[in-house]
Amino acid sequence: MTAGPAAAAPRLPIAKADCGPGSSPETGMQGDVPARDRDSGRSTRGYNCNVKRLGQYQGHGGGITSTSYDHCGYMGSMFPGSMVGPDTGVAVVDASDPTHLRKTATLHDPALSGGTWESLKANRNSKLLVGMAVPLLTGAGLMGVYDVSDCAHPKLLNNPSNLLPITAHEGGFSPDGKTYWAMGTAPGVISAVSLDDPAHPRVLTNNLTALEDHGIGVSADGNTLYLSHNFGGISVWDVSSIQKRLPNPHMRKLSEINWTSGAFTQHSIPVSYGKNHYLFTALEGGSGGVKVVDVNNPYKPKVINELKLEINLPQNEDAKLASSMGGSLFAYESHYCAADRPDNPTALACGWISSGIRVFDVRDPMHVKEIAYYNPPAQTNKHLDLWNSPHTLASFTGIPFLSAPGIVQSLAQGDFDPAQAISQRSGRMFADLSSDWCFAPPEWRGDKLYVGCSDNGYQVLQLTNDVYTPPADQQSHVGS
């Protein structure tokens, strides 16, 4: 039932992008925002390679994760910043003209103004938007369900004051959009919520999984769920009785795999290459990067590749600490990704927190290369303008605590040089916003990406220099 741990962290990064005309490349190693750039103001100009920004709606920050449907984006809310001012909640951004983004509405029911954390998701099949109230790490009870068939003017379908027996932190859909999965970090309950009648969501089953619950990925048929573990790993669950709406439905655990390279597994994107089935599984802590997991045998999942930037390698954990001090809890970690289609994907785009948006050629999952990146302009010291940014709200500390597991592993392997971990930023106890945090999945629209970052808000990016050709059957795929 349990597969062994993954191999040690790789010592080679993903092949670097070849930056063409119009690029303003990184000045340090791949993925880094060097200390000298942070302190000189260079990072406020951002970095780009084969990507240009077409438009932006900054608002007061983009929350943790954003989502999109059709030509619209929905910016996550962050409590208590989401309660500041007369217009609180989730901002709706119309990107029909990608060079002039405009806010058309604010969704301010209690569920969406209470801080959506990582729960805000849209589904193209059901044309529904769902978010839950998460004041701090975990919430309970409140869910908002919106019809986004007119994407710029969503309509609330349910009464969110009717509490549901759910916990909230993270959430996601089954592919058909009829089941929403709600998870809280504690006490470890995952709930399957039926949206067969979206005006009256109802809980089909609750399952206690200890502290495993974080993000998910769901197979194309809706019958298998891949549940992220908070401490590094995933478990595989048969949820076919829930998908089929059988009497007394339940989840059945098939297997699990745990690893020591990285921590805080975020979510998984199920993809297929011909008859082979894999996951792209992102980790948000400990320089875990994105793991490629073979799930052809659901009883024996195995890691077959690990995707890391140069700054994530164990021999560079010391340099990572030197540049990221004074940047707050997160440094250069992967978070949420999107493939350009579920079958035979050609590209994967990821929010890589302080490393910005990273775009990879994944036509061969064993030989991945980077083709583009965009790290938006740092909003240094603009805390008072960005009260909906988690970066602002976490500025009480400058220490990158979420990097600790990677540093510990680097020390254990003899790769960490304390002298290389020292810079002019060492000892800074408060965050200065000298890089942005890009948590959200960059969602595909032809050669464009729709994405929100914590400080820069909602943005439309365009890939340039012919590095990417959209497949005819492109279908942005986040996994849930």
C-alpha cells in the first residue's frame, strides 16, 4: 500500500531558457532575486525572458490564489485585508481587452470576503465559481457558489449564511464540476460537496485523514483523487462511489508515497502521455520543486523526475538564504501550476513564489526545459497600498521559514556553507516586499497566461519569440 520515499534531491536544475529579443534576464542564478538587486532597487523593474506583460489590474493585491473563466479573472481575498474599505471581497477582472484590464464587480458575500486562501476555483464544465471563508489557515462552514456564465458579472446561487459541515483552507473541483472538494489543514477533514443543485450545495461525505489534507488533483473520469500531504507526499484514493452518486458514498485509500526532498505538497495535475499516466505535483516548501509521479499503477505510485530551478538545488540553499532574508515566510518555492492540456501536454506554467512565473516545455516529462519566465516588478515598501496581499500581511517577519526543510536537508548532506548564507540582508527581521509572491496557477489562453500575483495583482502575460505554439486542443488544466 505504501511506496518508498523518493530519491534524494536532484543536483542539476531544469535546463535554462534561451532569452530572445525584448528580454530583461535575471542577473543571478536561475530563479534568484539577488540581495544586491533587492537593495539597489533593480528588482523593482522585474525580470522577463520571452514574456511580456500586456495588462494589469493591481487593486490592493491579488490574495493567495486567483482563478479564471473565459476572459475573466477572479482575485482571491485575504482576511483581514479583505475587510478593509467599502468594496471588500473577490474582485472580478474583465480581460476581454488584455491591454486594459478593468474591474467589473466585487463578490462580497461572507464566504468570499472572509478570505478565500487557496479555495477559489472556477470550473469550465459547470460554469461555476466556488470559494470558502478562511480567516487564517483554516475556516469552517461558509461556501459561496456563483454562476459565471456571464463571467464579468457572476451571480450568487446559494445562501452562504447556511453553514455546511466542512472545513476550509484548500478546495477544488472534480472535472465535471459537480463535486467540490473542501479541505482544512486541521483537523484533517476532506469533504465532498455535491453541486448537482448549485443553489443548494450538500455534503455527500466527510473523511478524516489526519494532517494529510492540502491540495488535490482529480483524474479525468472523476474516480481517482490525489491528495497532497502537508509534510511531503501524496495519497491515492478511489472516490468512484462519490462520483457515481451511489448510496452511502465513501473514499477508499489505495496507496501513498512520501518523500524527504521538499515539504508541504501543494497540488497535483493529472496528465497522460499516450497510455502513460503521470502527475505534476508541486510542493510549496523546502525547495521541493515539481515532482513527476508515475501513477500507472495506483497502488504503487513512484517519482520518476523532479523539476527544480538552480536556486532550489541543495548546494545553493546557502545562497538562497542570503538573498531571501528580509523577504518574509516564503522564498523561491513552487506553488500552483497549469498544463496547457491534460492529454499530451506541451507546456507547464507555474507560480514559483519569489521566482515569479516559470514556463516549461514538458513534451517529454523526463527531459523538461524552461522556455520563458516573468518575475513581476517588486513593490518594495508599498505595504500600505497592498492590504489584500499575503506578502504584506506576513511582513511581520523577514525570515523564510518555509525554506527550512530544504536548508536542513542541505546541512545533512554537507552542502550548506554558512559563509555563503551571509549577505547585507542577513538579520533583517521584517519584510520589505523586494520581490513579489506568485502563488496562483498561470492559466492558458492561447499564447497568453492569466495569472494573479500577491503584490502586482491580476496580469495578462504573452509568450514571445516563438517559444510556444498553442496546440489546437489547448485546455488549461490545473487538476481540480
